[in-house]
Amino acid sequence: MFKETPLLLSKIEELLQAGLDFVFYRSPKSDQIVLLELSAIKDEAYNFLDDLWVVGLFSAEQTPYYYRVCSEEPFTLDSNFRDDQFKTLDISNSALNDYRLKVVNAIDEIRKGLLNKVVLHTQIEVAYSKEIHLLIHKVLAADTEGFRYSFYSADLGLWMGITPEVLVQSKHRDFKTMALAGTRKLEDLDADPFKEKERAEQAWVTKEIVELLDKSADIMNVGEVKTVKAGKLAHLRTIIEGQIKPHLTTADIASVLHPTAAVCGYPKSLAYRYIEENEILNRSLYSGYLGRVQKESSSLYVNLRCMSYKEGMIKVYVGAGITADSDPELETEEIRIKTSTLASILMA
């Protein structure tokens, strides 16, 4: 039985009412929630600070947002929020049909021979009349190994999510990133294992990361492809580790990698152009990145399985990678099952 943590709950409510910039975050495999009260940096002063919260939008042309960490406060949860039932959000037939048509058009473009993969997304709007501080609490308390967060700023609004994907983590010069692709319901994995389509997609993500980091890393080691759990879903993942060249920083590595083939496509420049020309919906922070950058160690995560909130309306963001072997029906179903990470929390 989920038991709310009163101190955490009251602090979330207090900050929302005050309208101050903040982030609550919970690292994978941690039971501790960290609150950072933030102050937006409007100039290049971030170059001289040793503790920052960084938010990058999907758009490669948009400069990341930097926030000074003004204070830090830890909270220990009284219990985790868990729902063992597999739930998904209702998506209208018109939204599913629109997405299916986008997939068909992308497959036609890919089969012309220049583009190998492109990631397409959609947004599901959900009316939400319950108290928002209760929803934030459940996101942070979610019993999963993903990176859980709720972030608010006057510039970007209120966001929250549970992402399984590391963009880059570093400690001194050592760094780690990952290639993540392919999605299955965990309960279906034995009967319906990953196929060549997903393995090829994951290989492209890995290949692109290695190519991008070739001039930024002194040492690089590419691990084996493994199947990993993310809530009620499973993905293919490869860990890539190495050492950053002495003159570079974690933020430099993030800018080299972003947006990766996992959220954009391959080759990156062609996939990015296709998205810019064909996606009507604004991704904003979805498939961007966020995290804490400190002098000794940093962790930046790709902003997947996320949602934004404004005036009683939740907007849930989901996407899928499209290749020449994609089946429009299956890709549309993947969109639906990817809502499962947040569906149980929204329906609670």
C-alpha cells in the first residue's frame, strides 16, 4: 500500500504556490529524492559555476537553459508507488490514424535510400482535475529504475517524467552513455522476442554514438547488446564508456551527442531535417535532455516518458523509431504501450 510522505508533499505544494523555479529528482536505484531550488542564468555565468541544473530542448538550434543551484534538500520516501497492472492511456482513433499515416509516409521516404531511421512522436492530451502536487509525488515515488523528476521554471513551465535513458554520465574524465532502442511489453517478451528490425535499429543508434564521440573521446569501449527492464516495458541497450579528452566537459559531450539516433534518427542530419519539415507538433522538452552538472560528476538524461502540465491539462509525449522494415500497425501500437509508464500514475 502506497503511503504518502507528508514533508515531501507539503514542500511540493509550497513551491508550486510560490511559483519558484525548482526540480525534484530521484536517481535510478535510489530511495532518496533531492530538491534543488533554482535560479535561471540569463548570461554565460554558467561557465564559472560548479553546480548547475541543465535543460536542453529537442531543437538543436535552441541554446540549453542553465540554472544556478541555490539550495539543496533531501527527502526519504515513506513508501514507493507501485501498480502491477498493465495500463495504457486512451488515444482517440483520429490521433492513431494520424500517427499511422505519418509512419506510412516516413517508410516511403526511408525506402528511397538516403534515410535509415527517423523517430516520430505524438502527444496525448488528458484532462486532469486532481491536485497536481499529488501527481508529482506519485511520479517521484514510482517503483521503477528510471530517472524520476518534476521540474518547473517560469520559462518552460511544469514537466515531470520517468526516463530510462542516460545521455551522458561522467566522473572526472570517465564517461558513460547508452544506445537504447526497441520496445516490448515485458510480459510478452518470451513469446514475442526482439526481432531483426529492432536489433538493426539499436545497431544504428550505437553506430551513430561511436561516430559522434570519435573526436571527443581518448578511450572508448562498446559493451554487448542486452535486454533491460524499464517499468513494464523492455528495451535493447548497449553501454558505451570511455574517457573525455582533457579540454572537453560533460556539457560538450552532451552537445555532441544530442539529439541521438534514439530520439532523432540516422543519419542524424537527414532525420532531423525530416522531423523539422514533417512534424507539426512542437516537441519542446520531449526528447531533449536534463540533469545536474557538477565539478566532479554529472548525470544528464534524455527526456523520454514525460508529460507537461498547464491549467488542468496534461500533455503526454511518446515516440517510436521508424525504419524500412517498420509495420505501421505495430509502430502505432508501440506508441500506445509506451504510455504505460505514466498511465498507472495518471489513473491512480
